[in-house]
Amino acid sequence: MARSRQLRGTGTGPVSPLARSVEDYLTSCRARGLAPKTVDLGYGWPLRKRFLPWAAREGLGAPADVTVRALEKYAAELLASPGRGGSGVLSRHSVYTYLRAVNQWSRWAKLAGEDVPDRAAAPLPRLPKSLPNVLSRDQIDALEAAATTERDRLIVRLLADTGLRVGELVGLRTGDVLQRSRGSFIRVRGKGDRERQVPMMPQLTRRVERYIEKTRPKDAHGDRIFIGLRRSAATGSYEPLTTSGVEQLVSDLGQRCGMTDRVHPHLFRHSFVTSALSQGMNPIQLAEIVGHTSLVMIQQVYSHLSPNDAYDAMAAMLLR
């Protein structure tokens, strides 16, 4: 019964060997410690909701049926599929995500000894290069100044000066401020429950410690640093701030400052990485600070830096 419930999104008939293989792959992803959100949305949704229904319509019931020709047909149909709401077509970024999930399953299935045809991989579409917006230091200062509470000012400053993900920020606990002989750090629990220590400058450290000691509600529920400003009607106590609460906060601050582009938590992370690379920080050290397990994401962010940035970095290296 549990197995039947697990194989969702694959139709009402008998479960195919292909669907079982996909579920085994997702189980392997979980066993390797990938974040549940990554498994369910990044891999599970494209495979269960897009690929398996298409494969069933095409009569592909086993891993051996997933040939290069079949995947080329799948890619072509995705590129012509309507987007959300039935208007236009799927974006190339969506198509890329769906096909990448299939290719990762195919590689896993081959290594697992399943009868997948050799070189069975879908052609990935070229992605248009877009330049991500970044916040200047003046804009960050303006956002912080627009906040009306020390809690909100600290949220802006921590996002800007540490590159934390919003989920990492709301997960911070009162015992996560660490003093080491070489400086101050904050303990962060990242994707896949991987823990890292992110450096903090002394002034920011003092502000966080002072907030925890003097401003944070004493009767807050749990030990999270950032707490809602009002008591919960359900519990009568101050509850931890949520990711959606932070998203709404920084969006409102952006509007208050008259910024035309939407301000969101990940924009601070982009800005932190861009600024660090522009000023010559070692990409390997930067990847450790922001919690990337490889340099791929760093390279993607770095690709939008201007030629002047490259010139300045080269000059700093050769003329020092």
C-alpha cells in the first residue's frame, strides 16, 4: 500500500517499470542527503508530472524504451508546449530544468545496472543569458535605513553582509553566534543539513548579540533569533519569523525606497557574491562561505561581471 501511494502522478493503471525506476532514483536522492525541497520540486515534479505522463502516452513503459530518439522527441514537444495559463510556450529555463531531471535519472539508472540505452540523454536547449540585478552598497544602506525596527535592520544587514539564503536566516538560533580566536562567526545550517560557519565583522556581531540580549522577546517560542513582532493568536507567544515574512519585509522596504525592480532575499545573495568576486575574493573560499558544494554556481554568477571588473582584478594581481 505504501509503495502504491509513493508512485503518484503516474496514472491509474498498473505501475510501469519506468515509473518504479524513477521512484527508486528519487529514493536514492533522499538517501544521499539532498534537501527534500530539491528532491520533490527539482527532480520529482519534472519526472512525475511531466516526463512519466508523456512516456505513458508514447507507450514507453520501461527504462530500455527511453532512447535518444525518444528523448529528442520529448525535448521538441516541451519546447512547443504552452506555458502557464495556456499562453505562449514554456520558457527555455523550464524546459532545461525538465530535461536535466530526465538526464540525471538516466545516468543514475545506467550506473544502477538498469537496461537504459547507451548515451540516452535529452538535448538541453541553449539558455538566454540574462544579467541578474545586484544591489549597490548605497541601496543596501537605504534599505536598512528604511526599516523601522532593529530586527528588520539586522535582517537586511545579515542578508547583505553574509550572503545567507532566506531559509538559513530564519533558521538561525540564539546559540549560533560563535567567538573564535581569529574572529566572529555565525553557525548556519544549509541545504541538506550541511553546517558551516560564516564570518561576521565585529560591528555586526555586536549588533546581533545586543539584539538577542536586549530586543528579542524574552517569551519567544523556541530559540530562533528572528521572531515575529506580534504574538500568535493560536499560541499566545511570539513565533519564529517565516521565509515568507522575510520576503514580504524586504519587498516592502524596496517599495518604500522607491526601487523600481522587485527586492527579494536572494537578490542580497547575488549582490554579496558579485561584490566579493569583483573585489578579488578567492572563489573557493567564497563557495565555502555561501554554502555551494561546487564552483558551478559561482561561475554562473561571475559570468555577468563586466570587462572592467576583470581588468581591475588583473591589475590588482599584477601591480601589487
